[in-house]
Amino acid sequence: MTRTIKALALLLLLAPLTAVAGLLVFACEPEWSALAEEIGGDRIEASSATHALQDPHYVEARPSLISQVRKADLVICSGAQLEIGWLPMLLSKANNPRILPGRDGFLEASSMVRRLDVPDSVDRAQGDMHPQGNPHIQMNPHNIALVAQALGKRLAELDPDNAAHYQARTADFLRRWNVAITRWEEQARGLAGSRVVCHHKSWVYLEDWLGLREVATLEPVPGIPPTAAHLSALLAELGADGKGADMIIRSPFQNPKPSEWLQERTGIPAVMLPLTVGGSDRALDLFSLFDDIIARMLSARSRSQP
Amino acid sequence: MNTRWFYLPLAWALSGCPLTMAQDGQNPELDLLREEIRSMRVEYEARIAELEARLDAAEQAAAAEPSAQGARAVAEEPMSAYEGPVMMSPQTVSMARDSSFNPAIGVTFQGQAWSFENDPEDYMIPGFPLGGEAGPAPQGLSLAETEISMSANVDDKFTAMLTAPIAVEDGEVKIELEEAWIETVGLPASLAVRMGRFFSAIGYQNSRHFHAWDFADQPLVYQAFLANQYLDDGLQMRWLAPTDFYLEFSGELLRGDRYPAGGAANSGFGAQSLSARTGGDIGFSHSWLLGLSWLGADADERPSGSEDDPLLFTGGTDMLVASFVWKWAPYGNSRQQNFIFQSEYLRRKEDGEYSLSGATPGSWDMDQSGWYAQAVYQPFPRWRFGARFDQLSGDTPDSRWLDTPLYPLGSDPRRYSLMVDWSNSEFSRLRLQYNYDSAGEDADNQFGLQYIFSIGAHGAHTF
């Protein structure tokens, strides 16, 4: 026992005192690290646990992530159980009291917005269910505005010396964001009523925002990869004349084969949409993310049958 | 940086009004109340009907012009720009019920079918007498442990976990206590303390639950040196270093009641361990973990070998464990495709006395080692293919141990394994495994089928 205590005491003495330049923000997804950078500017340092080509449902609780959470002043995640397979492990291994759920250093973005697809009952026979609703809330820019306000407030609370800075940047971001929303809604007017087939139910907030109609998903039930039987049934349902739907949507980390297979046989254009910042060459920040999504959808819509 | 503690709980509870039951006509006041309620209901029903009609009209108007919201002018206040999402607390309405504090409960179902050429009841590795429950599964169809787990936060400073496997042994149903621990939450200085019964943090494979193993059985060296997994009662302390890369140290003080310790020697402070782990990423697709552990275990008449006529060891064991794990997944999407390489080297020095029934104890001072390397590849979703190699080696004891289970064969015990498994989801897995096991006196071809299913809460897995 004395050996253990001696070893630990020695290590504690050797531990360097880390000087932190600003608030360290650990985001679970790139959209929240991008938002933190918009609002925090040079007073924060943000990193994201996942990148745009990675499915945030399935991430390993890697050692590197544990050491990042250990130092974080704020953890911001989509929540609603999107990260249930790995975030609880990171939080319990990181030994960081500041960022535990319920404390100031933990922000769950999905609790700031009206969640869609909240199931009445949950059963795993229906696939990977999210009892608290669909977690992919970032696909409606109005939700991003709500999270921006909450994040601005939270940063100001965590770092009161720079409160004015965060408030000013939040106001500035929201001003620019609302101008952009008006522009996107103007551009996307023609998309309203479009019938879409989605790989996974990642797009319900986009559908809600733009008035799209989801007619089918490539996954037989959420979280179970598309099967040949399910795709054949979809083909029969949608028909070969290209009139069964207006487009087939997938995100960059989803296997392109099922949507391309269906495109070939039905003539319905398949389109890859970035689900977050970095998901395409042009989606470099939150603004260009939605610019690109709308441009890609308009281009797909122009190829679809009337 | 000044942290303000002004967090207010967002949820509030609605408690139902207790309803007093009274019989009809007994109380004129009650009748009056009933009449009032009846008239209120009529009034509200009329209002609701009116609201529904207005809602229908609004929906029809919206359908006529789906992009209406796009044309809506953006006001200076962002909140008013869009009326869809409204601020909503995570638990807007929650009924105050006792069950809301129930722990997360999960059950893992595990079953198997094995075919051995040699009788698994007689399985032994000469020179490496097995302790505890180590050894092959029963011949034919059998249930492996059915594991019940419960976990929840105790309060704001502690969390608790219970794992209780139900096993059938010789026709008898036994509930065991595998894990029962309390852990601190949010201790300062990056410390965490766990107390109770738990799997020791030594090595990599040691603390992994049965359902998370990549093969149906433990590596030979884990069977021989740790009786499958070292589990004991005690205290664990972990510290995460404030470095940019992952660096964790842990120390344990344990009762010493289980193999490789035994008999709760040293007045019930029979074992200690120290571990260091580090790890990181290489690009988006590769990550690794490296660990080094030391275990010191005292034994007081620790049994091993045959259950009816065990060998008893009294003395000390010093063990070193070096582990390396490397995982690859293209862009970190392990669901599509991934590869895991895992290898561990264990070395032990046992110093003490072994006694066999009816014989005088003989002194024993021996160095033994063992290692395994395994690779599991998932080329496409659901299917995984794996291969593993096991080996043990050690000093040859003097001739007084000839014809005892402590005397090894001329060659090092080895085993070769192949595995394929299929997982419909994270909660279901079917596995087929083949072992060529030449660790015993006669080489054995072993075929196994295994299923693992879990229902209910299923905690996140470690790396």
C-alpha cells in the first residue's frame, strides 16, 4: 500500500501546472465546435470529438478523447442519446467535475429546441430508438440560433471577465445568421413539398424547416443497415419511372451503394448532403454548410422528374 | 476563472391531487361541486371544438402555400423569426413516481455449444495448474452466465454498479456477485476512487466483461495466471495526468481472496497492484493503447488444479503485465469496417511452498511467462473474423515435482484459435470458434458456437 501512495504522491508533485489561455470547449460534433468558435472567437479553444465523415452514433471512447475531456471547461453535445455509446464512458473516465451533466460545463444542444420524432413508446425491435426524440437538430438553422443564444450565455457565465465579448459576438452572429436564414428560405422556396427518401432519419429537422416530405428510409429500421429485401421492396414501391420521389438523400459517412443502386433503377436522383461542417468541400463553416445543402438539393431537384 | 453555482433544476414535478372518494348523495356540497365541474366541462369542450376548427383552417392555408414561412420577414429579435422550435426543458412534465429513480437495468443472455475430443472435465495444462473457474466450457449445449447488471448515481458524489451473473453449475442455479462497487464522481485533482468488488485494472483483457470478449474463451495465459480474470474486493484509485496525451495511473489494494492471491493473506490485505496506461490517435483512422501493470499477490493455501484434490500454494506472486492494443477504422467509422490487434505479455514469479495432499510441502521458486496475440477484422458491417495465438512457457522445476500437475510437458503449451461472429445490432451476436489446443497432454480440436444477447440498459464500452 505504501508503494502505491508513494508512487501517486510523486506523480502529483511532478504534475505540471497547466496554464490555460482561454476556455477549452470540447464539442461532440463539428457543428458545435464551429458555433463555439463563432461565439467565443479568440477567447476559447474548441475541438470536436468527431469529424464530418464520421457517424456520431458509433465512436470509440478513445484514450485521446478522454484526455481532451479531462481538460475541458465546457462540453457541448447534440445529446438526446446520440452519443450514448461513448460519451458516458468519456465523462466517467475523464475525472473532470466541471463538465458533468447538470453542471455549468455541460450543454446539451437538443434540450434547447423543440425535438421532433419523440416516440410514444420505445422498443428495440424498432431499431436504434432515441426516447428523447431525433437528435440531429442542427439541420434546422433556427435551432442553431437557439443553441447559439444558450451557448453565448453559458460562455459568459463560465468566463465572466469576457462576458461582454461573448454577448457582442452572439448578437453579431445572430444578426448575420438571420440574414442568411432569410436568404436560404428564399432560395429553397421551390423545394417545399419535395418527396425525399433518406438513408437514415438524419434529416427530419431539414424536412420540417423546408417543408419536405419523407416518403421512405433506406434503413429498414433506424440503425440497421439497408438490406437487399428492403431495397427491393422500396424499388417496387417507388417504381422505375422516377416519379416515386424527388431525391434520395444520404450523409457523407453512409455507404453510397444503396442510394446509388436505387437511383440507377428508379431514376430518382441520389444526393449526398453534408450533415455538418466539413461534410463537403464547400461546407467550411456553418454558413457555407447550409449554402451547400441548399445548392445540392436544388441541383438534385432540377434533375428529378416533374 | 470563476464558476458560478447558480444552476437551477429545470424539471418540476406535477403531483396528482389526492381524490377523496365519497358516496353519492351523502354530501350536498359535493353534488354542487359535481354540477360545477359538469358545466365547466361543457364549456371547455365547446372551446376546444372551436380551437380545432381554427387549427384545421390554418393547416389548410399552410398546405396551400408550403413555403410561407420562408417569406416571413426576419425581425431584429431572432426568437421571433421562427415560431417552430420553442424553448423546452428536457423534462417539462414529470410525474413524481418512485420508479423514476430506478437504476439502469440490463440483462445479458449467453449460451454455447462445444464439441471437444478430450473430456473437458479432465482438462489441465501440465506445469500450469488452473485456479478458480478457468478451463474449457462444458461439452455439448450449455448456458453460460446470464448476467444482470444495474447501475445508477447514488447522489451528486457517488455512482454505483452491480453485476450479478446467474450460473448453472452441476444442475444448481447460483447467483454470484461479480461486481458491486461504488465510485466517486467529480473528485478534484482528476482523481477517482472505486470501492467494493471489481475486476482489477491490471492488463487490458482483465476488466472486460464476458460479453465484450472477442473470443468465446480467455487467452491461455489469462486462464493459467489469473484464473480467467482477477476479481477481488478492495479499493482502487485512478489518476489522470494533466497531459495533452492520455496518461492514467491506477493503484489498488485488495483483499486477496481470489486466484492468484488466496486465503485473504496479510490479515485481508493480500494483494496490491499498480498500472500505467497511455494511448493516442494516429490520424483519423488509427488509435492505440499501451499499458503496464504490476500485481503483487500473497496466497495462504490457495487452491488450484483438481477441485477434489487441490494443490495448495502459500507464498507470494509478483506479476508483470504488458498490453498493447491497436485499432483501425477508416475515418473512425468502426461500424462499417474495422481491425483490432491486441496482444499481452504476462510474467510471474511465484515464491513459496506448494503442498499436495498427503505429502510434505515443498518449496517453489519459479518464473513463468505467457503471451497471446489476436487480430479481429470486420470487412463489412455485421461480420467479424478473428485469429488468436496463445503460448505459455516457464522454468522446469526439480525432479521432486515429477508426476505432479506442476511438472510441465517437454514443449511449451500452445493454442491456435479462429473465430467468426455476426452481429445484427450492438445487442446481438452469434459466434463460431475453433481452437487447436495443444496445451494438454493430448492435442484437442475444439469447436464452439456461442450467442450473446442483451436487453435493457447497456452501458457504453471502454476502448
